[in-house]
Amino acid sequence: MSLPAQPEQDKLVQFAGVGYRAGGKDILREVSWNLNRGQNWAVLGGNGAGKTTFLRLVRGDIWPAPGDHHKRRYFFGGRAQASPLGFKQATGYVSSELLDTYKRRQWDLSGFKAVCTGLWDTPLLYQQPVDEQLERVRDTMALLGIEGLAEQSILTMSQGQAKKVLIARALVRGPALLVLDEPCNGLDPASRDSLLATLEAVAAGGTQLLYSTHRHEELVPGTSHALILEEGAVAVQGPLPEVLASPAAACFVPPKPQEPEQPPANGEAASYDYLVQVTGAEVNVEGEPVLAEFDWQILPGEHWMILGENGAGKTTLLKLLYGDYRPGLGGAISWFGQKGRPTMWSLRSRISLVSAALQALHFRPQSGLEAVVSGLFGSIGLSREVTPEQMEQGRGHLAEMGLSELAERDLTTLSYGQLRKILIARATITHPEVLLLDEPLAGLDAPSRAGVAELLKKLARTGVCLVCVTHHPGEMAGFMTHVGVLSNGKFTFQGTLDQYQDHGGGL
């Protein structure tokens, strides 16, 4: 469907036949679209469809591919212009890329200072805000309920906590247009509902919204329009109800909830009593206690879902199991039925991790195949000579996961969801005994979520122990046996999936 023509005075942005190329590949093709005053748009589409590129192109962070018939115009200050200058300064932007940059470059900003950078839209704070600006920062953080993150380093925040800080950063200038790339990724259900209500209020106050999402439940109330991208081209655009009723919206249809099954078969029986045992553990991060008096064990044949609000300690728990953190004095952790700490290489060969922080480290020029093969060595990128047999092993593993088309793609040209799939392939190429997953389905479209969930179920049936942090337990219930609910660094519940449901837990 096409949109009716709008008077010039109603337009904010106009695309006519716009394209974008990167890495020798067309990321966007012949995009024609108008953003008009008073409209709030959702940008939908599968992984790699070009959604993030589209958002960056609208804001003016990147330039269209050259071409006489390509036209990108901004209507700002009563006139039309090809340059985004002026328009960009009135736009707030939220994406995972900035958070990945903070983590990759180890830029250690407090939550308060990170929000302050939004006053000038710079990644770091280069000048001291005046009193009126400081008050605005405090008010914006209060609006999102994140005053408690003011002094915490963004490097030690959970993914959800950091996302809230970046949203406050984008809002602090009172932008006319707020552009958000997957704003609800990493948020617990309560935080997600609160954010959607806040964005609805922001839109009602006159700030227009342009955002991408993969999940129906993450549509902001009051969204008026949507477009769906397929392979870089607009498949359909128009009023939201019409777009959701179109055949192209299949990428947005959520997979059927996983029905709990009998515990997956464990493959060969383990020769030890437990996989991981934690006793009396306390873990401090930046001098602050995150896990306290923590006791837990994972037995062979068990697969655990870890639930809890943002900041409960879920990611810290995974890092403890992975060996990145050690318990404080008086606590202990042991693996595979053996007392004493194994060598890091021994541990890495038997336990793999997929997380947003690890994904940030891998976002560098390398092919998908190279990234997957690096999993054989536990390295970030390939730092040693690789045999033809190892490369063939990587190709076979990508083919098994249905990712062969990403083998030669540069990781810096992949979407967030495509990169997540590559890292899951990297983590499983060594056939680990324990696979730690921090929001593994975040950033994936509906068909990809269903496909990765099916892969994880297959891994569980072959004897790989899964420990998965998630805010969407219904997507994991079909291959999980146990549930742990974290709050303030302690389990408030741990038991079987049936016990969790009997306890009143929802899926």
C-alpha cells in the first residue's frame, strides 16, 4: 500500500528512492517514505532487513548511496534541505551500538554523567552542565525511575539498567523526534510496561516516535503507522492496523508459546555428582555486593531458567559460573564434581557463554566464519593460524544452524540479531557441557526466535546443560526443567518448572 500525498508544511522527512550500501552489499534499496507531523512509526522486519540502517539514515547519521534519482529531504525551520543539520540536533537516538561502544572501549561513566552527555549528544562528557541542565538530568532520570543508577558505572549495569540510562540520555534535551532501536531489549516485564507507558506519555506530549521492534507486545500504545522492511526494501507501509493485517507481517507473528514437556534426555550419564556447586558465595562488583550468601547447585540433566528484575544479579551469576568472577572470602564454587579451581582454559573448553557484553567485544571486522571458528580457541577473533579442517568444521556448524549465508559477511555489516546468531554458533562449536545464555533470543525476529529455540531444545536433548537468563520464560519452557528467581542477589525461588507454576509463577 502507498500513503496519500501530504502538504509540504506537514512533512518532516521525505525519502524518494533512497538506498544505502555497506561492505559491497545493498542494505537499503529504493526506499520511498514520508515522516509527517503528528505520526508515530514502528519499523518492523526480519533480522538483516535494514531496520537499524533505516533509523540511522532518517536521523542523518549516515548518507544515502549516491544517485541522481535518490532524494532525502528534511523540512526544518520552514524550508526543505538535503542536509540533516538542525533536524539531527532536535532528535534523540537510542541504540545498542552506543552501549556496545562504552563496553568495548571501557568508557567508565556513571549513570548520571551518561545522561548528561545527551545534553550535547556526545558519547563522553566534555563540559560541565550548568545548574538548570543538572536539574533537567535529575528530572529525566526520575521520570524513568532510575535515580538509583546515578552513581553506578554504566560498565557494571545490567543490559536493562543501561538501556534505561540511554533512553534518559536521549530524552534529556526534550527532542522533537525520538528514534529508538529495539528500546525494550533487555528489560524485565515490569520495566518494559513502565517504559511503554512513559513513551506513550512522551508521544502525547508532542515528541514524535520512530522505533524498531521484533515483538508485538513491545509496540508503543498510540503508534499510528508502521512500515515493514524485507531485504532492504519497503514491503508495506501505512496505518498500523493495515500493516499488521498484511501478509508481510508474518515476520512479526510471535511463535507459539513453548509447552512444557518431560525433562529432556540427558544423553550419556555424567560421571560426577554435579555440574556446578556454589556455596556461601558473595560477589562484589565495583565494591558493591551483587550476590550475597548464595547457595545453588546444578545437577546433570537439569536445565535452568534464571528470572528476575533488572539489576537482580542475573548476569553476575552467569559470570560467576563462567569463571569471570570469584566468590568473596568464605564462599566457594566448584565445577564438574571436582573441588579446587580448574585452569581457565579447562573451564572454557567445557563451558560456553553468550551475552550482550561478549557480543560487543566481537563487533569488529571479521567474517562470520572467522568468528565462529574463534570459538575453538576461546579468543576474540582469530589470533592464530587455522587449519583447513577447522575452517570446514566452522562451515559445517554454520550450515547445521542454517546460517551459511552469513559465513562470508563482515560482522560489522550484520544486524544485532544476525550477530547474536553467529555468537550462539560460536559458543556451541566446541560442544560444551554447559551453555550459559544471557537473553539469547533478544534482537531476533519471530521466525529466528522459533528457530534458535528449536536449536536450544536439540542441544538440551543431546546432554548440553542450559542455563538461560530470560525475560520471556514462555519461549523457553519447552526445554527447561528448573527455574531460579533472583531478587537483590538471592534466590527467592528455586525448583522444578512444575513447582514454579504451582508456586504461582507465570510463563
